[in-house]
Amino acid sequence: MTDRNQQEPREKTVTRTIDIGWQGFLLRFAAGLVLVFATYNPEGYSYFHWIKNEFPNISALKAFTGILLVVGWAIYIRAALRSLGIIGLTLATAFFGTLIWLVIDVAKISLDNIRIIKYLIEILIAMVLSTGLSWSHIRRRLSGQMDTDDV
């Protein structure tokens, strides 16, 4: 029997944070690009183009691939919403949107070139999603503050 004044030693929990750095962000951005362009792209080689003529009579492989894409979208969107919130998503979209506008303006890209505009919009979506997925790490690096999930 233990004495009331004596407490059993508690195990110490070591919290280890992972700093993703630029490589981690670029990896998330590349995965976001794959997700966005696999779902739809202007070249006609995407999930959308693969199933559009057969829908709703699709094969098991196409259904499985669609579910994989939905899971990827759910992971990215949920992480972005949790990390950035609605206001943060709006600001990230505005930031990257004006960045793309600047690129269009400086590079003199014609707005009549719908194919290029579609590419830029898809890149914008991947930028916003990967920023949302990485924001907790970016904020910790900039401010030194941790999220409550990390503690």
C-alpha cells in the first residue's frame, strides 16, 4: 500500500515536432499538383475525361480511382480548413490569385488563351491546398507557437 503523500512517478511524454522545411512544403505542393491535375486538366488526360463518356456505368477500377481522389481531396481540404479557417483560405486564395494575376500581367499572357488560364487556376488551387496542409508547420517556424494538437 502506498502512502498518500507518496505519488508514483509519472512517465514523461516526449513531444517531438517535425520541421518540414522547404522540401516538405514542395513535396506537399507536388502532391497537390498531382491531385488537382489527376482530377482534371486541360490536356484531356484526367479522371474527369476518363469517366465522362461512361458515367454512371463505370468499371470497378474507375470507381476505385475516383474514391482515391476523393480521399486525397478530403485530406487536403480538411487540413486546409482546420489549419487556415475560412478567413485564412480566403486570404490564401487572394494572395495566390493576385500572384497569378501579377504573372499574367508581367508575362503578358493573353486572357483569351483559356488553356493557360486553366493551368494557372489549377496551380492556384494546388498552392492554396498545400499552404493549408503546411500552415501549422509554417506558423510554428515563423512564430515559435505550437498548435494544441502538437502539445
